[in-house]
Amino acid sequence: MKDDGSGDRESESAVDAQLTFVDRCVVVEPDCAWVLALVRRAADVEHEWLDQACGFASTAEAEAWVHGQTQRVREALDVDVPDPEPLHVQMRPLMDRATYLDAIRTAQQLIAQGESYEICLTNEFQGLIAPGQMSARQAYLRMRQNNPAPFGAFIWDSSNQSGILSCSPERFQRTRVDSETEIEMKPIKGTSRREPRPFLSNEYDEWREEDERRKQELLSSVKERAENLMIVDLIRHDLNTISHSVRVERLMHIESFARVHQMVTTVRARSCAGVVECLAHCFPPGSMTGAPKTRTTQIISQLENRRRGVYSGVLGYFSTHGRSDWAVVIRTAVVADGRMSVGTGGALTILSEPKAEWAEVETKLHATMADSVSP
């Protein structure tokens, strides 16, 4: 998400996007694993840059690599993996509680003045990591254990000990191409804390009753439904300018995860635009900005006084056969320069209650870093 220049704490050299052409990979699914490799075709002028950039030079080279990786996967299946150790990091907010509550009130004043309908305000929690304190892979596995989610990602650069540990529950955009581009977007707006499922059977009925009560409370909340509906309208507007057919497949249903319940809407469209254009046209995610998008991002920049970095951006892939799938970067820890940072926040409307909004920030921090300590 672009910053408008007020209070920029991040280097101007920070990249807005990073793309990698993956010409070999191991894809692990719940019941199987795929070892995949690309082989460069005979060179042609039109695709010369691609031929030079990626892929094995011959089928024999690719098959040798696939055979070697297949053996490694088989060997890994026989290794017992111990439970990951808890990761204790003292996380402190950039905006303390009082400052954040003041920012909420300022946002609501701007909403009352007609500057925005909904403002997605966020905070950032940071903690120092001592040398040797954490294994990034173990930390990610611990996050996945505490908060399993459909769009998890672990990207790590061992050369400078930095990377992204994400347990995102939110799909931003998925596309596939036949005669046209089919688009699916699933914005999340509306969050309720969920208690872990009990181990003891005699506690299950009480837990299930309370769990269902929280789901219904979220589903019937006027404020949460208003937040969701405004973002759905924003997404429909984004899609309508590049699509000839936009439809809401499922409006405001509850998806439950280990630590939270979320209110989700599914929107689908058909377009003649390419997959890159579809992503660019709908970016940044409306669920992380608010509406209207342009003016609200300006307000966010002033209130937050920082760049969000990769948090609230997107992470995913374009494929060579015309598909793409992108997740919103939330419930994510970013590690760099011996520091871990986690962004959390929520949507504000005129109905928002500041203390409840701070509680939502803490709920989302807990969902991301259950072992963290924050004041």
C-alpha cells in the first residue's frame, strides 16, 4: 500500500513488489507431493528473455533434479518432527493504547465530516529478536499450529535472516482464464475471538454453545455487517470497470478458524482483462483500506504515520497457464534487521466503539502470535 509521504519512517529504497520466476519446486498437499520442473523450449526471438532467465536446458537435467528431490521428499516422510517450541517475543505497539484510541476518534470525526465511509486503521507491534533466539521455520510452524489458515506462506532469505511468516485467512483475488478471465474475491470484514476447542469431552458441549453464540453475535452485528457491505460495494465498483458480469455469490457468511470467526463475502466476475490487469486494477485490497479507496488511503497515511510495508499488501502467484491466486497479507509476522513486526487493526465506521476496536487489535495479535507478550 502506497504512503502519501507524511511521517515516512521507511527507506525510499524499499521495494513495492518482489517477483520471482519459479522454474522448479516441491508442492506439498495434504495427501501427496508434486516435484515440478520447467524445461526451456527451443529458443525463439519473441521469448528469448524468458529462455535466458529460467528453466533447465534439457529434459535430462530436469529429470535428474526431479529424481533427487523426490528421494529427499521420501526420506523426509520418515522423519518424526517434534512440536515446535513456543516463541516468546516481547511485542510493543508503535502506537500505544491511548494514541490509538485518539486516532480512532479522529477517524470518526473525518467520517462524520463526509471524508470517508469506512477507515481501516492499523497498528504495528514490534519485538527484538536476540541472536540465536529463534528458528524462522520453527516459528512459522508454531504459528501454523496455533492458527492454521488456508493461505499460509513462509518466505525466508537466510543470507540476511529476513522474511515473511504468514497465516492469512483471506483470499484477495483468484483468477483463471478460459475464453475469458474468471475472477473471485473474498473480502473479510468482521472478526470475533474464538476460544480453543477443549480437549476434555465433558467441556465440549459448553464450548460449542458459547462458540455458536459468538458466531451468531458476529453475524447479527449491525456494525460488522455495515463494514462488510461497504467493502463489498467497493470491490463491486473495482470489478465493474473491467468486467461485464459481477455477482455476489455468497453474502456475509461466517468462516471459523482456530482463534477467530470471520465474516466473509464471495464476489465473482467475468472479464476480458488479463490476470495482471485484474490484480493491478483491484489493488490495494479494499478490506485493508476502506472506502472510498483513494481518499481513505490518504487519511490512513496521516493517522498511522508510517508505511505498512508488505503488511496489508498481497502475496501469491501468477502461473504460466493463466491462473493466479493472491492472499491479503494479514496475520503475518515480518522479520528483518533483528526485529519482528506484526500489523493488526480493524475497520472503523461511525458506529465503532474505540475500546472495542483496541480489543479487536489485541485479538488479531493473539491470533497471529499466541506466544507473544504485549503490554
